Amino acid sequence: MMLKVGLVLLLCWSFTCSEPQAIKQRSASETLDLGYVPSGVYETVAYYEPGAIGILFHMVHGFLHVVQPNPFPRELITKIAQENFRATEPDIKKVIASLTLRSQALQYEMGFMVCAVLGALFVLLMPLAGLCFCVCRCCDNCGGEMHQRQRKNADCKRTFLASGLFATSAGVVCAYSANQNLTNQLKGVRRLVNSNMRDLQTFLNLCLLFFYLFFISSTFLFNCCFHSIDIGPLLGGKIQEQLGKKALPALDATLRMTSAIRETKQALENVSVSIDVLKEGSSRLQVNLSRARSGLEDTLSDPACSVRETAPVCGSIRDSLHQLNIDADFSKLPDVSAQLAKVDDVLETDLSSIVQKGYSSFNKTPALVEEQTRNVVKGVESHLDSIGTKITGMTKKFPMQAILANFTMFINHVHSSIEDFYPQMDQTDFYRWVCCISLCCVVVLILAFNFLGLLCGICGHDKHASPTTRGCISNTGGNLIMAGVGFTFIFSWVLMAVVASSFVVGGNVEKLVCEPFGTKELFKVVDTPYLVNAAWRNFIPGFLYNNPDVDLTAENLYSNCKENRGLYSALHLENMFNITALVDSSMYAKDISVNFEDVKVDLTSEVLLEDEGKQNLISFTQTGIGDIKFQLYLAEVLPNNNLLPHRRTIMIMIMMMILIIIIIIIIIIITFTCIHLGDTFLQSNVHLIENTMCSLHYRPRPLPGPFTLTACVCPPPVPFFAFVFQNAFWFGLGWAALFLIPNVVFSVRLAKFYRRMDTEDVYDE
């Protein structure tokens, strides 16, 4: 089974398109962060750049698109493959279907067939045409007669011949460049294969590292759960946190109440003292006013007040003597001694110390929960210990190291076999290079004769010389041009045979393999349901796991490796060994939850405010402070608010009233808070097991999704398709061979302008 996985890995590693490798950073909320996940450092640069010769490749693709503009025949190839894989006894219907498929295939290949037929005609007719041309010239026809008629189109023919020669030269240069590019790329195969083998070894080491990292991290996390299953800080802390939202404000308000009681006592004492002072002061003031009024009356009884000048003044003074009197009767002010005495009785109880005991009891909530759930913790720890032992035992049941060691030996054997093939590959490539260079040299030889002939003809041509008296250099140029024609007839059919065969093979590989591979159409053929086996919906999972219903296709495998996903996720290895199910908390939560069914936490022993403190607060509400009639104070003081000594008394009374109102409001809030606090304590017992299970479901999840997605990322692929099938040698050589035909025509016509003729046209004056 692991050998099958290894073969699929090698296939994906060899045929994945080369793109820069990048590890995506993932960040998910509420997921377990494993920290740094190691990644391999691969040597292979999985990217191919053809360089300047890429222009030639684009020209080849354009030419192939003209020859074969039809889209990829996926349905046709699928039907042909199904026919071959499911060969049975032939019948009439199957024969007709087979003929239909063959006719469709021929129709698809029509462009290549036309080009192949033209190439075959060239191969067959060119030697025959050369033979006929030779016989024809021997009979002094077809330009064989050494006689030239006077014409003035030599310059035009030279121009066309030179243009054809340059076009042919460009084709030879393209063929030579493509041939040399292929040789250079093949020379780098050894380095490329070695680096990829080292990368594959690195990948296998990473797989082993991830395997142990997974089990170590799982064991570590379960140990963390084992040691951190402390219900005191966990559940008790949550209960304390929820209760604190209501209990702490109540305790804080009660603590502030102690200060308010003391301030109330001080205010009552000030009121009592102020009343005594007012009563005593008003009595003395009344006596002094009576004396002053008596003295004024005696003074006004003097005869001097009877004088007409002073009588009005004395009369006005006498009329205002009644104002020398105190309108306020402070003896009617209510006494606060009784209320003050009750407040003193309330202060005899130390309410602040009682509140501090409530704080201490509230802070002991986690310890109380921990003490009452000690047996439950032991049961949970026992289950977690068994889970950790089960996971640790997987390393012994699953010999990952031995499997990877065997696979490493297999890789080393493959590498050794490839290295043994290197000398034969180098020798084959040398022969191929020699053959291609020989073909290029044949064209170069023809071009050399034509160029030298054209050069000698132009340099040795004398306009004043007659055709029969031309010089040696000009005659040599004409002979060289005709020699080029002869070599063209001898070798051009060989060139075209090579071009036609390589074009048909290379063009079909480009259109049926390379292009659909880039567009992923080829994967759709491989992923066709029931293609290889009528019982297998998907071939790869049927071959690997004998389970064809798994959603694993060649396109998905290619895309996952291309997106740097882990091997475990890309190959769906959970169908072979499901690691995630091993540590899935839902598998163990049911067994562990049994330990929590009998959990009972009793919080009735936790007292936030003792009965003495509650009674103290109730006694304070019964002191009668609220029954004091402060309006009597205002009724006696406000009519005389213009007197400065009474302003202080008025302010004291107002502040005392406000303070009493605030105290009453605080008492009401504390009462309702205590009632709600009791309900919260009751509800905490109801939701105890529920909160504990929520904590359980969160902790034992040591294998999140990103771990399986990033573990064992596929190594960089070998870009074989980038340079093996991107070969434009046939295109350049065919280009050169095609331009040899017009070169023959222009060479034969132009040679007569340079060769020395036997006869010439003579005109009498």
C-alpha cells in the first residue's frame, strides 16, 4: 500500500507545473496554535524560463494552432480509452462505434494529416524531380543549353535569390538554436535529478518528523489536559466570575454603608448641638431685646419728644419697637436624641469586619469547588491517561520509520538506476546532436554554395563582357550556384522526411499532452468515472485504498500539491490511517461525560453577609431617621434667613436631609441585590455540569485542521515538460527546407548570368 502511495507521490512530484513555492500563513480564531511548523528547504528551483528562444516557441505554438485549431478532444479520447480498456468480443454495434471513433480521430487529425501528406509528397517527388531535372539538362533543356538570351532582369533575380537565402539561413539558425537548447537542457538533467532526489529525501525526513511531532504534541497536549483538569480554577473561577458581577457590588455597597452610618451619627450630633445652641441663644437674645425695648420706651417718654420738631421722629421709632422681638420659637424643634441613641446602638456592631468576612468567603469559591469535585477529577484523569497511552501506542503499531526506510531504499535504487542510465543517455544525446548538426550542416553546405556563388558572380561580373567571354570568377560563381542546386535535390528529401516525422510526433504531443496538461483538461480525462475499471468511480482511490468512492482525483491531487498542501490532506490518507479520528474529542467526550453526571457542588456554606450584619442594616433602617420632620426646622429658620448666624444651621439641615435620602436609596439597592444574589447561587448549581462539559470540549483537541494541511508539503516538481517537448528543431529545419524550393528556381535562372556560355545571340548592324 505504501508503495502505491509512493508511486503516486512520484507521479505528482514529476508532473506538477513549476511555480514558486510559498507557505501561506493561517490564522484562525479559537483554534489551537501549534507554533512553528517545520518546513523543508528544497534545492530545486521549480521554475523554467526559456529566455530568448521562447519567441521561437511562441511561433511554433502559433503554427500548431493554425494546423490544429480544434479544442482538446476529451470525449473522443475518453471513448477510445474505454474501448481499449474494456476489450470484449466484437459485434456489429461495437464495430460501427469503433469505426465512428476512428473517423472522428481522423477528422481531428486532419491538419496534421494534410501536412504529413504534403511532406510525403515532397519526400517522394523531390528526388524524382531532381532525376528528371538532371536528365532534362543533359538533353540541353531546362536551362542545360549553354546559350543565354540577352535579358535585363538579372538584378531582380539576384534580389529574390538573396532574400530566399537569408530566409533559409534564418531557418537554419532557428534549428541550430533549438537543437543546442535541447542539448543544454539535457546536460542539466543530471544536476536536476540529483537535486530532486535530495529534495525527495528531505521530504521523507519531514514526513517522519511530522509523524513524531504529531504524536509528541498529542501526548504533550493530553498531559497538559491531565495536569490542567483543575476544576477549582476552571469551573470555580467561572462561578466566582459570574457571582462577582452581583456579589461584589453588594459587598462594596455594604462596606460604604458603614461610612454612611458614621457620617449620619455625626450629622445628628451636629443637629442636636445646634438645637441646644439655638435655644440658649434665642433665650438670651429675647432678654436683651426686652431690655433694649424698655430703655427705648423710657427714652421716648422724655418731654423732648413732645417738641414739634422731634415728635415725628420719636413717633416713628415708637411704632417700630414691636420689631424688637424673635418670631422663631426654637423650643418647637423636634429632638433627635432618640434617633442618635439608636444610631449609637447600631455602631456598636462592627459591620466592616462582617463585610470583610464576606469577601473572604467569596474568594474561597474555587477552593470549595475543587474540594467537592476531587473524585470527579480523578476519574477524568484516568480517562485522559488511557487516551494518552492509546496515542503513544500508535507509534509502535504503525511502523512509520520502517515504511519510510523501505521507501528511501526504493528511491535510492531508482536514483542508482537513473545514474546507470546517464552514460547511455549522454551517448544517445550525442548521436542525436550529431545527426541534427549534420542535417543543419547539409543546409549550411547548400547555403554556402549559394552564398559563395552569389558573391563570386557579383564580384566577377563584367557588364561589358559577352556571355561567351565571362571571367573565371564569374563562371565559378555560376558553377557554385548550380552545385547548390544539385545538393538541394540530393538532400532536401531527407530533411523533409525528418521534419515531417518529428512534426507529426512533436505536434501531437504538444496538442494532446502539453497544452491540455496546462489547462487541466488532461486531468479530466484521467478522472473520468469508470474509465479504467467499470467498478471504480475514481481510479486513484480505487488503486490506493480499494475505495473508489473517495473524492480523490488527479486534478485535486495536482491542485493540492500546487497550493503547497500537505501530503496527508492531498492524498486523503485518512482513508488509510485516520490520525484525526484518533484524537477527536467527540470520540472520548461521551465516556468522559459519564464522570460529570453525578457532579454536585454545594455552595450553601458560602455566606457573603452574616445574620448579624443583616440585622445591623435592618436596625439602621428602624432608627427613625426618616421620621424626623425637617420641615419644622425650615419653618422656624427660613423666615429669618436674613440673619447670618442662622445660615450655617440651614445648610446643616439641608445636607442632613440629602444624606438621609441617599442612605434610604442605598438600603433599597442592597436589599434587592441580596435577593438577586441568592437566585444566582441557586442557578450556579444548575449550570455546573454544563459549564464543565464546555471546558472539556475545548481542551482535548491536539490536531487542528491547519496541521494536516501544512504537514509534509510536496517538494518542488521537476519541470520536464518545460524543455523536453518545447523543441522547435523541426520548425526551423522545415522552414529551411521549405525555402529550398524557390532557391532552386532562382538559382537555375540566375546561374546563366554568371556562367560562361558556349554561344550567344549576335545581332547584325
